[in-house]
Amino acid sequence: MHLQEYLRMYQREGDYWWFVARRRLARALMQAYVPSLTGRLLDAGCGTGALLHELSQLGCAVGVDIEPAALRLTRQRGALTVVQARLEALPFVSEAFQVTFALDVLEHLPDERPALRELYRVLQPGGYLILSAPAYRWLWSKHDLALAHYRRYTARALRTRLSEAGFQVRKLSYSLTFLLPLIALARWLDWLRPGAPAATVVPVPRWLNDALVRLQDWESRLMTRLNLPFGVSLVAVCQKPAPLSPPVALSDSVGEAKVCSPSREGTNADEVQSCARCACAID
């Protein structure tokens, strides 16, 4: 993504209806599938940090992003734990997190399969991945070009990728269902707009912004009960299968088990060391 898109995201992420609704949906799904939150949280592709800020209030949360500009903006939200790294080579030991989030991340990767395998690796057995991704190739627009997308998904294609990585797909639904006609029209008309591609964050008056948040809250409650058949985005809740029996300890060594593993490729070592010393380290 271009720097101006990160700046726009940072400025609007706190109150713009689309960002607010996406975070609320992700948290609603976590509450539905993970009623007892006891482990760490990972925001993979944390962007400018709005979701990470909310997750940090629930427990130990770590954010990962490859873009230094995004991480600089995330740090402006407070004392958040962030690591610069590629999702294809996460700098964490295996089974470090109870829940991972990847909201609108996979479409930015040339090949999403290595990242999904890494997200699977760092999840605890029985842990959950909650993700979202843009839907339907026929919705491709300047919005996708501005955000450096490689693809949009169908439910079948996304399920295939998740299953290939080893996940059990507990929920897979379209979202932004009731706004699909309006958003599709806006995306198609955007092709007629002169100038460089830009994300379609259309300014709306406060009353309409609040109304759209309430509409999406209602849709989220509906989605916790059933899967919606179409929409602008896809949302999935996936689980890493739990072992049938507890693993046998192979070492009796005692010490501090760290979340981070600085030796993995593509990582900012200073960031990782800082993370390893934070409250996320296991006593």
C-alpha cells in the first residue's frame, strides 16, 4: 500500500463505519467461538493498529506488519507491542497464540499459502484464526489497485486455501451483504473517475456513518446465527485441531519460554527482542 493510504487509514480507522464494523464483527466472532480467553492474541497484518489497540485491552496482544510506515503510526496509539516481519516467516515460536486475526490481509500477498501455514504454526492446538478478505473478482476496481490487492475471493476458493493449510473451517460467511448493491455500483462508477487509483473511503455525514455502524452490528448478530450467501467481503473462523491426547514433554529444562524467535528470516531483530522482553513472555 502507498503511504497516503496508510495515513488515510490511520485518520479514519477510529470512527469510519467500515473500519468500526469490521473490528466489531471480528470481536463478536471471537466472543462467540472463544468464550474463555486465556492465551495471547496476534494481529497479523496489523496496519495502523486500531484493532491491536482494542485487543491489548483484553489481554496480551502482539501486532505484526511488514510496513515500517504502518508500524510507526501504530506506535502513536500507545504502548503497543509490534514486530516488523513478513507473515510468511513469523518470528514466533510454534503454538504461541490462542487467537490470531488476519483482517483483509491475504489479498495483499502474491501467494497466501505460506502465510496461512505460518498462522497455523503459531496457533495453539484448539486455537482460532479469524480472518476477512474481499469477495468476488467481478467487484475488482480502482479500490483494489490502490490497496495493492492481488485477488478477491469466493467462499469456495477461500475454504480451499484454509483447508490446505490444515485449518478446520468452523464458519465461512459473506459479509456487507445488504450494502452489496450500493458498494458494487460505487466501485464500478469509480472506473469512470479520472486520476490515480484511491481507496473508496467515501465521506458520509455523521448520522449516516452511525446508521451504517448500526446496520452492520445487526448484520453481525445475524451472522453469528447463520452464514450469509453473498456480500462484499468474506469472513471465516478457523480452528487448529486439538491433539487427541496431551503432548509428552521431551525436555525437563526450566527457563523462560519466549513468544518471539529472532532467528526467523525477514524480521527486524530489535523489534523481536523488545517483544521477547515484554509481558507476553511466558514465566
